[in-house]
Amino acid sequence: MAARYERLGIRTTRRLYQRDSYGFAHAMASLGLSLGPALRAMRGASALLDLSGGDSFTDLYGPRRFTMVCDPKRLALKVRTPLILLPQTYGPFADARNRGAAGALVRYASQAWARDGRSYGILKELLGSSFDPDRHRLGVDVAFLLPRTDAARLRSKLPSRAVGVNVSGLIWNDPVSAREQYRFRSDYREALTRIVRAIAQEVEVVLVPHVLAPRGHYESDRDACESLRDALDANVRERVRVCDDPTDPCEAKGLIAACDWFIGTRMHSTIAGLSSGVPTAAISYSDKTLGVFETCGQGAHVHDPRTLDTDTLVERVLWSFSQREAARASLAAGLPPVIAMANEQMDAIVATIRANMPNGSGVLR
């Protein structure tokens, strides 16, 4: 059965008089008013389900992003709407004030889920003596349950036997800024170029865009993929193709599921691989990815350019490629309990929403 939903935009802006701004919503909530569609919807909701993008409840990405992910949580608190923090990463928090603000918000939540053991430890630290195992739970990333387009229908977009590579536009398109912000030891462009060149000697390579920002945007994975392909020698380039942009997340997951092995920098591209049973590795510049991989017993296949030099990063990724059949067998054994946990957490979340419904309404709002 298709879900019914309505999209209501609300944003962080200095134009506080605009009804689609968080500033306006917070002001109206303080006055006890419900002007603006988003505020009215939140006041009438059985719960606010908040995901923070899965990995953005942190100040790692700067003060603007931190404010953006905190605003809806603060608004729920202000209008006394039950807040359910869906499975996500908590932290790191470089600023003690941000850490304190995050702690206040998770203590208010009716339920808070961490998507891996490492984040669960941080969640417990944020809560301190307020930790309650009935409300504060260990889960897994919701993308493990994302359905995928049938791989057989997508084979026309892929070679008969290929490995997939996701290139992060965020890192590739502005390497100097990325290196300064995330403190890379490795040269990301050089490392990925050498990795693709080596793998293409054995099997065809498909470069898979995962964040489909407009052309020319610093986040564009397609620009990054095409730039990598164009940097290859002609004899290698003929064995490397850039995949067509997926039409939706389910098709993106289906494309990755059709690969024999996958390496990604965008974390949710790697979750698409893991949750489909594809042996998967990651070039990760955040602890968030390691925690998710450890959930499936695949922590050895996370390679961090902040701690590895370029030669070692290339060597470690190619080791993962060489171990792909062993990883496939390990993942086949480790994945079913993860999928079972994902289903159990959704049942628990729905039960919490129902507990917050008006008596006898029978409708989730």
C-alpha cells in the first residue's frame, strides 16, 4: 500500500518574517500561535520523526549544518510534540556548547536510536544519568530496509561483470578544501585514480554517482566520476564507464546490488552494497562509516584517508578487492541478524508513535 504524505518546506534563514522559516515558527510557537503550515502540522502530529540526515547530528560540518539539524528538534520541544530520533550517528561534537545542546535534545526525546555501537556509546555519554534502555536503543541504519530495483532489469546499464566505484563530489571536486577541513593524509584523487586503474586490469569498472547535485555544484558525484574517468589513459578508459544517473534511491541501490564488488566514499552508497550482500569497502573520512560496517562484521574494509598515506590507502583498498569472495561469505552470515534488527526497530518505533496517539483516534498523524 502506498504511503500518503504531504511535503511542507521550512528552512533556516535570517528573514525571520517569512512563514516558511524556522525563526518565524519558533516565534509563533513561543506566542502559542500556529501560523504557518509546518508549525500547524507539527502541533497536530502524533510524533516528529527526526533522522538528521542519518549522519548530521554533529558539528563536524560547521555551525550552519548543526543549526539546521537542531531546529526541528527544538521546535518539537517548544510545541510539546513527541520527538523520536530515528537510527542515526551522534557526534562528534568539537564544541562543548554544541555537545551540551545535543545532550538537552536527546534527553527530551521520547525515543532515541543509534545506528551502530559506536554511536550508541556517544548517545549514552550525552544522556549521562538520564539514560534509559527502554527509550534509548541500539538499532541499524534505516537504509538497510530500503527496497531495490530488480538487478536483472538494470543489467542493460552495466557490463556483464563489473565492480562499482562511487566517487564523492564533495571530496574530489574541491580537494584542497576537503583536505584542510577533514585533515586528509592521503591524496584522494591520486588514490582513487590508481585504484581504478589497477582494478580495470582485471574487470570492467562502473563509476556510480550517488549524490546527484547539479552539474558544476561542488557536491556533484557525476562531475567527479567523469573527471576521474577523463584522467585515465585511453587504454584504461575504455574499461571504465560512468553509470547513468539513477532515477531514484531504489534504482541506485539496484545498480550497486548488481555489482560484483563495490567501493564507495558516500556512506549510503556503501550501505546499499552491504544491505544487498555485495562485498563492499569504503574510503571514509568519518568514524560514522566504521560503526556501520562493524555492525555487519565488515570493519576491516573501511579505509581512512585521515590516517593512511596515499600508498597505504591504495594498498588497503586493493587488499579489500582481493578479499572480495571471503567478504561475500562473511557478509552472507552477518547480514540476516542486521536485517532482523532493522525490522524489529521499525516495529518498536511504530509502537511508540501509537502510544502517543489520541485515545481511540486509530490514525497516525
